[in-house]
Amino acid sequence: MASTVLILVVFVLDLIAFALAVAAEQRRSTAKLTTEGNSTYCVYDSDIATSLGVGSLLVLLVSQLLIMVVSRCLCCGKALRPSGPRAWAIILFITCWVLFFIAEVCLLAGSVRNAYHTKYRSYLNNPPSCSVLRKGVFGAGAAFIVFTGIASELYYVSYSKANDQPLTGRDSGVRMGNL
């Protein structure tokens, strides 16, 4: 039987990760060209989005690890009995990891790129490029957090159903003794 407490905890963690990713998208760094004397340089505002993105990444990681530890990552522990829930558990396990990887890459890339600031000055006839993070990177991470949360919770429910299947009366092994 799937643990309602675990599903609730994972849901809350995924909700926190989503909120942090959305906040990071809203608080991305912006830059302004500033001229001082005959040189030009970039001035960046607050760098809070990097911290929010990393926080979202870590909370999502905790959520994923919690599901995988409880389910023994599908591959450790006793074998699941052949059934429909087992097939869904395997499909959702793979889907969950792919979506998790994409979400983590979006959050990590967004955090790293948001933290990058050009640190050089140039003359007026050759202004520097004030590069900033493109809009939507943290938003894509937030979307994949939602997909990861749905897939991981469905995986856990399918895993629990497959784990609770009763033993069947037939012997699936090959007999090696005398007949």
C-alpha cells in the first residue's frame, strides 16, 4: 500500500521546488550599460535568482532521492511480480529519471548563466555585451519539476501496487532434479 504521508511530503517538496524556480524566473539578473569617463561597463542588479535556482535544484533532488530510497530504486530489494502495475512502475521509473534530469539541467544551467557577469570595461566606440540569462530557462525547469513530481508519485503508487501483488501458485523456475 502506498504511503499517504510519503506522497504528501514529496508533493510539498515538489511544490517548494516549483515555487523557488518560478521566483528565480521572476528575479533574473538584469544589466545596464554605464559610462564613466571614456569607458563603458555593465552594472548588474541583485543575484538572488542564482540562489533560488540552486535551492530549487536541491529541494527537487531531496524529493527524488526520498522516492528512490523508499522504493529501493526499483532495482534493489525483492523482485516485483509480473503484472500491469510492474510494467507501469518500470515505464514511470524511466520517465521520472529523464524528466528529473531535464529539470535539474535547466535549473543548473539557469543558475550558472545567471551568476555570470561580464567584468570588463571597454571604450565608448566598442561597448561591452551585458549578457544576461534568457527568459524562460527557470520557467522550463519549473515545468519539468511539475512533470517530475507527477511521474515520481505515479511511479511510487505503481511500485507499491506491484509490490503488494499476492504470490501466484505456479512455479516459474526450471526444475533441475529427477523426474
